[in-house]
Amino acid sequence: MAPATTDRIRDVNIRYHDLAAADYDAKWGIDYGEVGQGQVLGKVRKALVEPRTLLVHFLREQLLLTGTHIGCDTSQCGACTVLVDGRSAKSCTMFAVQADGSTVTTIEGLEKGGRLHPVQEAFLEVGALQCGYCTPGMIMSSVALLVKTPDPTADEISRLMEGNVCRCGTYPRIVAAIGKAAKVMKGGAK
């Protein structure tokens, strides 16, 4: 839906790190024009954003990064968690314009050179998912947690992950996966 006046539109300058969107753009020939810019793996991305557009909707609808899920729209479940300048943020309660000039990393951006991030690998190896809906937000929160607390105890993991909800109840496996990823990231055994 087009806004009534152009003064209601804001440019955004966000750097995105995700391979999937760059591949998608190349496959479908998407060009975002000359307004607001960001980067995906070095490719300039440009988009118009209304000031009221939530970051989650901008990511999913304009950039087609659908790995970031919408669960509750009230910041209660954490399914929409992304990293903004390396810190976890619930994108359902953040306006896209608030991320202007920031680096936003989505679940699609964790893979590097065809290798999954250690947290992604641990979630798969431990089976820390069931329906998978909460998984992207859980993984993004876990990555931020491990940057801040590289050697967490199980109790610390549980406490620091309280902002993410898994309706299937895989919490023990999620805690185990985060603990396993912490060891791998510190150079320990797989």
C-alpha cells in the first residue's frame, strides 16, 4: 500500500549479512532501485520504508528474508529475534528505521562458506527442535548469548534464554545444544 505523502517515507541504510537473499535476488532479478540502501554480502540493497514499518515486516516482505518468524507481535515469544549490531533484538517491536545504519544479521546470514554456524550445527546434532517455528529466534538469541557469555552454565543458559518460547517443549535439548556450541566455539571437542 502506497503512503499518502512522500514525507511519510524514510530511507534506510542497513547492512544485511545473508547468502540466501543475495541468491534469491540473483535468481529472480530483483533490483531495489535508488532509495535507502543496505548491503547483503557486499551487494547494495535499496528500499523505501514507511516509518511505521516493523523490522520483521521489512525483512520478510521487502527483503524476502522469511527465516525471521512472526510469532506473537508482542515480543513475548522471541521467534522474530535477529542480531542488530551483534546484539539480539526482537524485530517485531523495532521499527525498520531504528536499524538505519546498523548491521542486521538474520538466520540466513549465519552460514559462512557453506558451513553452518556452530550453534546451528549443535541444534541439528542434539535435535533441539521439533516443529522448528521458534528455532531461528532461539538460534539468533543463542549466538548473542555465547558472544556475551562464552562459557555459560546450564542455569545461565536457561535464564538468558527466558525471552524465547518453544511451544513444543524442547528446552532441555536447546540448553544442551547451546552448551555444546559453546564448547565447539571455544575450540573444544564436537
